[in-house]
Amino acid sequence: MEKLFKLKQNNTTVSTEVLAGLTTFFAMAYILFVNPAMLSQTGIPYGAVFLATIFASAVGTLVMALFANVPYAQAPGMGLNAFFTYTVCFGLGFTWQQALAMVFICGIINVIITVTKIRKSIIKAIPVSLQHAIGGGIGIFVAYIGVKNAGLLSFTSDPGRNVVLDGGTVIADSSIVPALATFNTLPILLSLISLILMVVLVIKKVPGAIFVSIILSTIVGVFMGIVDLSQVGIASNIGTSFSELGTTIGAAFGAQGMLSLFSDVTRLPLVLMTIFAFSLSDTFDTIGTFIGTGRRTGIFSEKDQAEMDSSSGFKSKMDRALFADSIATSIGAIFGTSNTTTYVESAAGIGAGGRTGLTSLVTAIMFLLSIFLAPVVGIVPTQATAPALIMVGVMMLSSFASIKWDDLAEAVPAFFAGIFMALCYSISYGIATGFIFYCIVKCLRGEAKSIHPILWVSTILFILNFVILAII
């Protein structure tokens, strides 16, 4: 174990890594149920997506554990699965098989830009001030996810300006107004109890505080009648799910998938633009997660960063982590799910002390066990896991301290990069707005020549992406 994961070198222990792995898993276990519910609307069998989600997450996370030795977990990304369902299939009229084919191609593109050092060059081109802003912004984003999952917010919108999609999903415009929820229901009260318990255990530096809080809050939920233990004994129909999985494995390459994707020349530009949108969001979500969580915690040390800058191949952990992330998307598409990406919820396990691939190994094992223990995993309420994200968000906000807020030339891009992540519910959109305003500010100050060419190209691609999304 020590030889494989270098625990002493990373100042960690087996027990800490195991607790961190469990914490990460429970913080992101919701994807096991949310992803099938969303993708099955396109016609993909629910049971197939459930297993595809598990296998894609487990394989991607195992590669992250054993090849990169970093505490990051992978799973089909939220936002990307919504784009897959509501934009690509419902809006643009592609079949789910064609959408999977595009996801597979997106994964191949990610592999190419990783092997050819393009991805690494993008990271090196990001100004230090924006890197700090990304780190703090991910903190806000993670905390916002926690607050929302805890049910502490309510939203009011103008019904006359809502768009209702097939399946009942409602898209509200800017008339929607957030507010603090009323503390008059048991789930919200459990969220408050869990949050207070989390704060107490973390402040008191109780070993495994975050994971212990999740378990204790789940137990409290049992007594409050929120956690239904009767579901534990219900066996899922594993046989049916595996049978359905047979219809999705390799469907991306069949007659209704890859073979039909490029058959209509008139739709070729639309296909290419959609693949581009998939790839851009996937790439920058991962880059933002690594920058925001890995550098502040020392997972990617200064030595590792120096190796990434000067070495070729996969000598640095960052190189290996980027490669592990890049191949996960194609693997997920083969099984039958949307883009698999590095999860920002990995920050929960990192906050619990996870520093090596052992954390990811534990998370991957838990994903595989979920095939048989789905009812057990499902009883852990979001009210118990949401406070973990809030506390991790608090810890990550320290990155903002390194930004010169009294210098508007640095503060304006940092603000947009950091705040827009949470407001737009997207790491890549936060990075996009940060890049755009960084270029604007530099041009206004007559310093356009100091902008790295890669930053110019990335900014133009982001703007192009927004134009494409507006058109399609």
C-alpha cells in the first residue's frame, strides 16, 4: 500500500484515505440516481444508464487512483448530462445513440489535446490571479451546491415567462428570485442540524469529522422519519439492468450511432459544433477543478508543477491526472452515458484529508458495490451530505486572499471568474467570463501583447461557443 500510493510522502494514512474516499463517494452518490433519471428521458433504458454510470465512474476513478495517484473521482458530469438530454436530443433532434457517438468523439479529442500537451499548455497560460480566482470560485460553487442540496433556498419565478420542456422540466428566465427557505419542514430542519453538527466536528478537529457527520446526520434522519430503512431490504432488479446494458454498450458505434451521425452532409456543421461544445465544457471543467483544489492543498506540489512544465510524457501527477480524465469520457460513452469528468465533489474527500489515489480507489470500490447496495447507498439523505460541500467551500475561499482586490485590473476578471461559476452553475462558464474580461482589461490598459496566445485562442473559442449555443 505504501509503495503504491506513497502515503508517508504525502503525509497521510490508510485510515484517513479510506474516510476521505467514503466522504467523496457519499458526496457524489446522488449521480447514481440523478443521471439515469435524466438520460432515460432520451429513450435510453433506465437500468442501463444506472449500470453505465457505475461502470464509467468506477473505471475512470480507478485510472485516476492507480495511474495518477491523486484523490479525484470521476462520474458523468451534471450540466453535461443536461446538455446531452435537453439540447442535443430534445432541442437538436439527435438520437441518444448519435449523442453517445458525439460524446465518444469528444473523449478522443480530449485524449489528443492531452497527449499533445495542449491541455497542459492551457493551464500554464492561465494568469496566477485567475488561478486564485478559480480556486475561490470553485469554493463558492461547491458551497452553493451544498446550500441548494440542503434545501435552504426557495425560488419564485413568473409562470408566464417559463418554458416547460417534454417531461415536465421547467426553464425559468431571469425573473426567478432566490430566497431563504422557511424552516418549517423536517428535511430542512435535518439540514440545519447536519450543518451545525458538521461545523462543530470540523472546528473541534474530530478525526474524520466530515464523514462522521454524514453518518450521524443519517442516523438522526432515521429518528426524524426522513430516512426510510424499509428500503434497505428491497433488492434491485440487477438482471434486468444488465440485460438493458447490452443495448447501450457499443451503441455509439452502431447503425443508429456513429454510422448515421455523418450520413447527412447538411447536418455536418451542426454535428461538429455540438462536439465542440461538449469538448470545450468538459476540458475547462476539469482544468478548473484541478487548479482550484489541487494546488491549494499541495496535491499538485511546486515540484510536480515544475515537472509538468519541463518534462514530456506522464512524469508529473498533473499530466497523469489529465490523461486519466481524458480517457474517462470515451469509456463512459462506450457503456452508454454522457461525458464522464472529474467531479468537483472530490473536494469533500480532499477536505477530509485525502491526498493520494487510495482515496479514489475506495471511491471506485464503493461505486462497484453500489450495483448490489443501491438501496443502502440511497438511504443517505442529501441533507446529510450537503453540509460537507458547504464546509469544503468555506475552506477553499482562502484562495481569494491572494488576489489584489484593490487593483481593479486584477479584481474585475477575478470577480467574474469566481462568482460566475456559482451563478451559472458551471466551472467552464466561470473560467470563460474570467478570460473574456481579462482580455478586455488588458486591452484597455494597452497591454494586449502581454496576453498569452493560448489565452487569446481560448477566449475566442469560448465566445464562439456562446454564439453557437445561441444559434442552436
